Amino acid sequence: MTQGGAARRTILGAAVLAAGTGITSLAAGTASAASPSAVGGGHGGGGYRGLPYPTVIGHRGASGYRPEHTLGSYRLALDLGADVVEQDLVPTRDGHLVCRHENEIGGTTDVADHREFASRRTTKTIDGVPVTGWFTEDFTLAELKTLRAKERIPAVRQRNTLYDGQWAVPTFEEVLRWADREGRRRGEPVWLHVETKHPSYFRGLGLGLEEPLARLLRRYGRDGRDAAVFLQSFEPSSIQRLSRLVSAPRVVLLSAAGTRPWDFEQAGDPRTVADLVKPEGLKWIAGFAQGIGPTMDLILPRDAAGKLGTPTTLVKDAHARGLLLHPYTARNENSFLPAEYRRGTDPAAYGDALGAFRTYFEQGVDGIFTDNPDTGLLAAEAFRPGRRPVNG
């Protein structure tokens, strides 16, 4: 049975009805109008085409409920029905890849409470932006393992602080081992979505990310075309480099339209994200990647009041060039939702997240990154009957 199978659907369906969301009113035929993405409902053979459509990706795990990038967050994401679990990779001083959203760890660990590391607080320029704090590249793995993870945005997710200090910072190799164990226990592969963070910056320090990542993928059998892993980066050159090292599926992440990837900045490439989402830019990406991970605003722009505007043609244009779309990031809290889906004035309160998810899925995206995999699954279930092959 796939994650989100019959038993879970029964429970989740009851939860939806109890909440009075109205999501059950979605017609099963909606799926036929959405993007073609996957064949079958399992996570087994066939690579990413075998993933449920639309795919629910646990953003940094289940970071809406546990401190991000911890084994506790990853495990909960699977328990809540996520089809794929995301990791962001940064290096230690001695070259180990660890899972943190950023190399600055003052906001996600208790490093500030460790007097022995007080002198390591410093200011660095990361991708052109000054950042003050503590950085993974200044710590050995042994030193980093003395720290404990904590909630990154406690003002919004106060309940998550209950779990501060419960988990260490995991290495990516530990995650690979955990995924193998979980896969055996659950009877299906655990899919990962792995991002190289600031790859040009780290390469400049002699801590290139792609080569050690490729070695680990080969060691754990996740380097092939049908491997249960996506590789992603905001820097296209990192994905190009990975395409020469492994055959695993690859995704180019895309930020705001007016921005330029940092490797473009360094190389003097004048193209912006707005250029990359045009047909010619998408054709270029399709030469070395299987998908894109755009910010949702590139698909559904927001107006000055924060409400959703007219959809762009990005979904249609990307699919026409054989690219899947995994946009980011869907969350439950008012502070992250489009204005029309907010409820009340408390930014930390939940709004009509299911309604927002439904609108996102109606655009025909192939999957979505979410901090709240259970919410994503509730919305996705209504779109899953009648799946068609990727680009079929």
C-alpha cells in the first residue's frame, strides 16, 4: 500500500468532514484536467513517474510541527503521508555534508549557548549578502554533533519549541541510512529531495558539494536514473555538474522573477529567473534537468494586497518541454497564505490552508513542497484518481 493509502484516506477523509472544509466536493474528474505526472500510485519501480500525483514533498521534513532538518521532522513527514522528504546540504570544516537549511546555524541550533564556541561568531558575505552568526564550515563534524537542533521561527510556531534539543544535526549519510531502514520497515522506498546550498560559495572555500554528494549517492545506490531521489539547486551550474556525476533526476530551483542565480552573477550571465521561465529558458534547463522548482509566485502571482492574481503560463510551458514542476512552499499559517485564505488577524493562526492547496493543485503542478504534509495529502487525495503518464 502506498503512503496515503486506503486506511489513511479513511482517517483523513473523516478529518476533512469534521473540519467542514468542503474539499470532498472536488470532482474526481478534476485530475484529468491537472498536469500529467505519474503512472500508478506506488513508490516502487519506474522512478519518479511512479510517485503519486500530485506529489507531496515534506519541506525540511514536517517543519510545521517539528524543528526542521531533524530525524524527528523527517520521520513525522513520512508518518503524515509525505511522498518525498527534503534535505538541504551544507558542509562542515572537515568536509562532511550535514542537513541544515543554511550554513548559519545560530537560528536552528543551540550554538549560542555553548560558551566554547562564542569566539566563532562572525560576519560573512554569503552570495553577496552579509550574514552574522555561526557557520557550519567553521566546525568539525565532531564539534557540530555537540549541538542540538531548535525551532527556527518560534514566534510563529511556539508549539514546536517543545521539541528544542531533542535531536542532533544529522549528516546526510545518517539520513541515507535512516531512509534505507525506513524503506525496509514501510515496504517501499523512502524518496529524498536533496538541495545543494550555496554551491559556488562553498566551492570557493575548497568545500565543493557535488562530488561528496555523488559519492554518497553511489555508495547507497541512489545514483541511477530511477533512484528514489531528486537533486535540486538554485544554481543551475550545480545541477549541470551533478548531471555529469550521477543519473538521478534533477530539478532547478527558481526564485523571484527579477533575481539572478548566484552562479550567473559570478559568471556575468545577464539572464534572470524571468528569462529562465520563458520557453527558451525552459528548453535550456531541459537539456540537463528533469524539472523545475519555482516559487509559487511564478505560477500564481500575488498583487499588492497579497491576493492571488491571474495564473501565468509557466505550468503549460514547462510541461511542453518535458519538465515537471515542484513549486514551493505551501504552509498552514496566515503569515504565509495568500490574503484571501487568511482567517483572523493572528499571523501564527491557521488559515484556509486546504483551500489554498486546492488552488495550487488546480494549476496542474506535479507536486508541492509543504511544511504540513498532512494538509498537502488531504488536498492531494482529491486530485489523484485518473493519473496519466508524465508528459503523456
